[in-house]
Amino acid sequence: MTEPVKDRIRADVAVIGSGPGGSVTATLCAEAGYSTLLIEEGPDLPLDAMAHFSGEEILHKYRNAGVTMAFGHPSVTYVEGRCVGGGSEVNRGLYHRTPPHVLEQWVASHRVDALTPDELAPHFEACEATARIAAFPGTPPPLSQRLGEGAVRLGWDAVAAHRLYDYEAGRKQSMSATFVPRFRRAGGRLIADMRAQRIRRINGRWEVAVLHRSGPMVTIVADTLFVACGAVQTPALLRRSGFRHNIGNSLRFHPMLKAVALFDAPVNRPGDPDPVHQIKMFEPRFGIGCSISSPAMLALALAANPAMRARIGADADRMGLYYVQNGTGHGRVRALPGSRDPLVSVRHHDIELDQLYDGLKHLVRALFAAGAQAVQPCLPGFGLLYSAAELASLPARLSRKAAMLTSVHVFASCPMGEDRRLGATDSWGRIHDAHGLRIADASLMCGPTIANPQGSVMAIAHRNALHAIERRFA
């Protein structure tokens, strides 16, 4: 049950945002014996309240019904979860630990303490014990297998990624199914439908002005405050509250380009588990994977390709949606006076877009090697390809006007580290010169994780929360 709303709520620790970082942090604080309040802007809905990746889920669990834009040349359309559990409720739960070379890069660039693979390992293990990751049992679905087969035929390595998923029960291991129940068992209090407007420090405590969905304003008073609203909403809240130093200046994405393959036999069967195959050998230049290929997702991806889109009704079972992604996209987040949503802008380096486009060509080769009869790059002006040889007919470089970039991974808007020229916080998520104020989400990353980021977010939140508790939040 969600706690009833009062005008003024007192807690030792308040955590704003119930995604992977916020839920892990709140759980550890509650289990340490602190009165802990977890608030969430979105609704408190059961994991299985509606079909995953359905239109109903998009309306109820995504921010802005799944349509949010980072403006640039090209722009990036990205998604954010907005419900108890945050992004963990709306993603596929593909799981990787942070690659060692990424951690080494962050330590070198931002001077982050205690961030080696060995130092993070116990935190990954602790989170995995609750969230439970699993390899796909048996043979993955055809949509996934095709990508793996194409890679093998080209001499490339493909992996079947682990997922935060209980295959026996057929249920995703999101925060609402794992850490949020654990938080409640520890006596933690959760209030949903609460949007944090501003924060301020008064008389040695943090006050959060919160607007409940039903209308009343609520004041939350806490000795320690963790902001875990996500890589866009966290800097927006902090900037609305007067915090500026390296806040919202370095947002990063994993932008994607997509392609739809048409195979000679059904690969996309109703009720199949989500695909798990990925081609990671080309990272960090780009990585390749399978996407959800429901008729609705196919139609969305093919919005600029009407001829292929018209075939969905008859051929959806033979169609698969695939993607290539990398770490391009350098964004900023700015709070606008009088506006509910922040302004997010993005710019791209030519070399990063070139690498992404090269990745799309590699993806097309893999799909034809897997037996595709035709492949449609999901880009305006691009026609249907019938063989890998036709890649030679594509433009040498991707036009910025033609690039249709999407992303489900955003991070690095308030990076951590001891280098104050770059970091918004210290190595443990403490905002510089703001006693008792911490960040606990993907904002803390120092750049793209390359791998799916949820494991990184949880492990770093676990590390930082224990550090704070051991030092009594000093």
C-alpha cells in the first residue's frame, strides 16, 4: 500500500525517484534502521498491470506517452519510465556489468575513487542476489537466433545476454518485483504520484516541495536527501533549485539506428520470449542487437518507410526489428521557467555518426547472412535492400537530416569524480558543497556505459549508499 498523503512529512532519509538507483538506495537506508521515504512522480502499478510494450503500458508507465525529444541536428527521441520502478518497468532487462575498460576510462577522466572491477564486484553480486539475473534456458526465439546465426556465418562473435528475468515464472525482475518489496519489508514508506518541484536547505535539513497528483502541495523534510529522478529529471530538479555546477551539462545517450528484416519463414511468433542475442565485438564503435518486434513497434520503426510498413499486416510474423547503437550524442538539460518539462538539446560529432552508420551497414550484412530476403533500413529516403551487395548503393555518409535516432539509455548528466572541473559530485554521489544532498541514478555515470546500463546504476547506487550509511551520511 502507498502511504496516505499529509501536508508535511518527516523522514531521516528521503529518496526522490524509485528507479534502479533510487530503489536500491532506499532499501539499504531502510534496512540500516533509518526512517526512509521513497517518493515517485508516476503511479504505483503492478508489474503485470498491462501487457508489456503495449499501447496501454506506454500511456500509463512512460513519460509523455513515450515521446520525448532531445533537440539537435539530428534530434534524438528517447524514452523514460514514469512509474514506481522507473525505467526497470519498461525496459527488457538485458543485463551486463560495466565493462572494465569503461571503468578505467572514468577513473582516468574524472578521477573517481574505488571504481575498479574488483571493488565493484561485491556490489554487483549483492544486487544480482535480489534482482536475479538469468541466462535464457534452452533455445532462444527465432528472432534472436537469426542474429546469432548471421554473426557466426560472417565469423563474428555473438552473445546471448543475461536478463533480469525469472524464466520459470515468466516474469521480469524489475524494481517493483524485487527491491521495492524488500524496501517495504524493511519498513520503508513509499508515496506515488508525487512530483518534486524544488528542494532547499533550511535549518540544517532538506525540504522538498512536492505536488501530489490530486492537487495539494506537500513538504517533505529530511536530514539526508538522495535525488534519483533519472538522467534528465535529476538535473532539471537541481537546476530549478539553484544548483548549477556541472549539473545538466554532459548528458549522454546510446542512440540507435534500426532496420527491419523480412525472412523466408516465421521468426516473430506471438508469445515468444524477448530476444537476447547481441554482437558486441565492435564496441565501443557500435553494438548490435535485437529489438521488440510487435506490430506496433514495427509500425513505429517504419514510419518513414511506408512501402515496408504496408506489409506488416500480412508479413509481421516474418519480420524482425534490429538495432545498432553507440555512445554518440552530447546533450544539455535546462529547466525552463513556467514549463513542466526541461529543454534537452543534443549535438553529435561527425565521427560518432559515421561509426553508427557503419554499424548499420554491419547490421544489414548480418541480417542477409542470417537468411533475410530483404532488409529495410529505418531511415527516410532509404529503399528496400535485397542483398548485401546493394549496400554499395547507399550514400557514403549518413545525412544528418535523414538520421532518425532513438534511445532508451540516457546518463552522465551529473558525473561523479574528484575532478571538480568535470564532476557535479564527488566519487560517492555527494553534490559538491551541499551537505546531505546526494545523487543516486544514471546521472552519475561519467560517460556511455556501452553495455546496457541498469546493472551499472544498481551497483554504483549500492556502493554509494553503503558508503553513506557507514559514515552516517557525513
